[in-house]
Amino acid sequence: MSRERRLVEAFVQLADSLVEDYDPVDVVQQLLDRAVDLLPVDTAAVLLAREDGELKVLASTSEATRWLELLQIQAQDGPCVQSYRDSERVVVEDLEAARDRWPAFAKQALLDGFQSVYALPLRLRADRVGALNLFSTGAEHMTEDDLLVGQALADIASIAILQARMLADHKAVNGQLQSALESRIVIEQAKGMLAAHGDLDPDAAFEILRAHARRSRIRLPELARAVVDRTVGPAEILAARPR
């Protein structure tokens, strides 16, 4: 299937997800999966800004990426943080050359095997929402067309969040976004429990958890809460996965 066709299908699926009472975490996770599929990158993450400007990791496709995002938040510096602050794309095609600019981030990213990073702002006009961050382990660099596709996906994420602000009062939206961030924490806890029970790496545990939620037609945060509360056991989820 051509990339053009996959791109059209991605936009249709993401647009279809923006229905009443949609789950921001699930929409963003779909976006990240599509970004990795459509672009010459290996993993992706989204930083979301709270009302007070504090950045949080909303979603990621790998543990390595999530920790790199947390490292940048802690240091208050790095390409992804800079992209949010300046509301501009930040392209780092050679992380080795970025050691002086972002010492801690570049060192860890290189240790994780990444060679390049592309940070794209989540924004709509004057509204800044966060940043979409794409990491690559290969020598191939993103072209200008690739960056435009990435920015289009980032724009969808921005619209998904800002649409909620138009449909609900300010307090309710802040509560929704805060709930989304809290859901992320519960999902991480459930993922860890599943990984420990099944002797899995965290990425595999997350995929199994998400697949079970889709098969059961349960929202991912609700399933994660059930696992953390022990109303659904990790063994039950592992036993139900397709062979």
C-alpha cells in the first residue's frame, strides 16, 4: 500500500476518533502509531502542556522515548522542550553533534541507539499545546515532505485538544486534560504489573494491554484501572491474547 493511501486512511481514522467523549490519550496514541508507520522514524512521543505551562509525557511508543522525554522535562531543556517553547520545529539530524547543546539528553539518546530527533510543535495559531517528538536509529533523514506529514499529524493532535476547549468550559477542559495525564500514570502502572507477571518488556506489555482493551471494547484507561485495582488480573489478560 502506498504511503499516500496509508496517509489518507490515517487522517480518516483520526478524524473518526474525534467524536463526543473521545479519549485524548487513545487519540494521541493512534497518532503516534501512525507517525511511526508513515515516517522514517522508530519511535515517537507527545509532550502535553498543562494550564500552568508544566510539560508532561502524554503518550509514547517506547520506554526509551518516554524516559528521554522525562529527562528533558527534568532538565527543562532539550529539542522537544525547545520546540514547545519556541513553537517551531527543531531538527537534529546528528545527535553526536548536539552533545554540547544538550549534554544530558544527547548522551542518553545516543546510548539508546538514536541518531536523530525531530520535534514538531503542537499548536494552532497562537495556542501552544505541546510537542510531537520523533526519534530515529537509522542513517536516513526525514525529508521536507516527511516533516510536513509529521506536522500535519501534530496539527490533528492540537485540534483534538483545542476542540475540547470549544465544546466545554475552561474548567471542564482542564479537568479533562488533567484526567488524561492521570490516566497515563495508571496505564504505566498497569503496564508494569503486566510486564512483571508475564516476564515481558514494557513495550510488549503495553501492546498486549491495548489490544485487550480493543478486543473487549473497553477504554484503555478503564482497563488499566481495573488491572491496578486487581479486578482484572494480569493472568487473565495474558491468557486471552491471540496466539
